Amino acid sequence: MSNKELTFQKIAIAIAFSPRCEAMIAEAKLLQQTFHSQLVFVHVGKKSLQEEQYLKHLIHRFNLDGATTKIIWEVGDPVETILQICQEHKIDLLVAGALEKEGIIKYFFGGISRQLSRKAKCSMLMLTEPKIHPTGFKHLVVEGTDHPKTEYTIAKAVEIARAFGSKSIDIIQESDENKLALIRSEEFKEKEADDHKEALHKEEDEKLKEILRCTDCGELIIKTERIEGKPGYVISKFSRDKEADLLILNSPDKPMNLLDRVFPHDIEYALSDLPCNLLIIHSKDSE
């Protein structure tokens, strides 16, 4: 990947001293090699000599202790501190580990990774099963919703797929059942409702084709599929059924709160029960 195509120039890795710490460092190494990035390791908590030596040992073991690597220790609220560090250091991608499914208490009050995903002003990668010997992402599923952010998200997904040597990606267009129900409820005859539905789908298909025409896909095979259902839930189920290793979604349109989790929509379906690793693409132009 040329400098012009650099997707993530500065990557922050949220480090917790858990059994998955070593695997998170290994994943960071692969990302650094793939995107030629600067790495910022972030730990929020009181610094201890033992933990400091352990982290430096792992970073040295994976040959990451060069000029392009930095370690930041801070004390404070984990979410707000990490968000502030990302903003101050102009981070392009925040990486954190995440359980596939959290208990009801953790879900409603928000695990740290999920809270970060709702508030981060940069792209965020949530790794459900970080590996000590990572292999990258080969089977990508990407949101193809009719939305202003989708063009940028697809362009980044294509860059990522090509960087990891993927052969194809699946772009899923979710037909919002609420929109379709609205069409049927507006006193249209059945034939008229079907015509409106067909026209809506045709318009969305043309927009997606135009996006793909403007995207340099190289030899990457692009598969598109339309599925009716609740946005977020549909693409998550597809990702799980197809055993995808990375689901890529647009960033949320606004900061989300407790009500959004009581009445889930779009991205909240994926966050409640992660089907695989999740990448949320945030465009700085959308701020």
C-alpha cells in the first residue's frame, strides 16, 4: 500500500493487563506492518513497576520498541481518558478487545469497549478474539446502507481488504422494514405499494453502483446482497451465518445513550451481540 493510500496512520491500542494482553500486542504488530502506522499503546490505571516491565517486554518481543511506538499511562476514567488521548494525538484508529456478548448489567451500563465505540471521534476496531499469531481479515462484510457515510466506509473497506489480501467482500444493503411498512400504510393499492418499493430499491441500487464505479477495487470481487429486516440486526446475522472475520459499519450519527440500548437500532444490534470483529469507520469529514 502506497503512502497515498495509508488508511490508518496513527493507531491507538487500549491495553488492559488481562490474559489477552499478549494477543493484543500481536494484533497491533500486524496492523503496524500492514498500514505502516505509528502505534500508541494506552493504559488507564496506576502504573506499577511490574506491569510497566511486562508491557515493555512484550513490545520488545514483537519488535515494536522503535521510533514509531509510544506508551501512554494515565489515571482517570477509562473511557473519557482514552477518548481525550485519541483526540490529543490525532488517532485514526482505536483498537480494543471486546467480549462477543456481555451480561445484561455490563450491556446497559456499557462495557468500556462499547462505550468507546459510541463516543469515539475516530474509527474503532473491536477484536473479539485477538490472536497471538494473527492472520488478518480475509472475509469482510460491509454496510451498504443508503447513507452519506457509506461511500467513505466502502472505500476504506476496499483498502483494508486489499491490504490483507482478501479476494472478495460482501456489501449488504439492508431494506428497512419500517420504511417498507410506511409505504404499505399510505393508502396505496397493493400494486402501487410494490411499485414504490421497487422504485426505492432501484434508486438505492443505482447509488451503490455509482459508489463502486468510483472506488478502485482492483481485482477484488465485490458481492452485493439486499436483505429485508431491521438494520443492524440483519447484517449482524449475515456476518455470523457466513462466518465473517470482520464486520464494517458506518459510525453512529449521534452520541447514543441508555434509551438507544433499551430500544436498539442499527449499530446497537451489532454491539449487543458481536458476530465477529467489528470495525466502525468514522470519517473526519462527518464531524
